[in-house]
Amino acid sequence: MLMIRLQRIGRKNDPAFRVVLTDSKNSTKSGKFLEVLGTYNPKALDKGGRMKLIDDRIRHWISVGAQCSDTMHNFLVQNKIIEGKKVNVLPRKKPTQKKKEMKAAAK
């Protein structure tokens, strides 16, 4: 299955990402991809220039059947390339337990 996802490039403590089309079985750090579909720089100074996407190619690959990672789906919804609701990508937090409850649960 083809995936549209982020691939990290850049130095240590200076992240930058490529938006790539790759096979879902490829590792994120393998460097293997079929096509570069854009870039994302979270540390860019100007807000408008931090994400550059090739809209028509992304729409083409989605129409062919490529899936997006959750983070890329949120970026595409934010930039109005696709329609839909954003997906929660953060893990759900468990409620904090007091020590007595934890000891009782352990027994």
C-alpha cells in the first residue's frame, strides 16, 4: 500500500521534513521513496513558508489509492487540500492514580 508521510531530513536539533510517497512497508529512515511531494520546516521563521506542498500530485496519488499518515492527513486538512476532520495523533493519557490505589491494584 502506498503511503504519503513525512521523512525527516536535516541535522541534529534542526529538524526538517520531506513529504514523500513511499510503500508502507518501507522504514521511515530507509530513504526509499517514489516521489517527493513537498517539504515541511517547523523552525521556519516566516509562517507562510514553512510548508510547501505539490497539491496536484498529492490529489493524484490520493485518487489512485494512496493513504496518508495521521499527521499528513491533518496537514492536508489544514491546508484545504482534502476535506474532512482532523485526526487525534496524540496518545490518550491515563488518569493519574494515587499510591494507595496503585498498591491495591497490585494486590
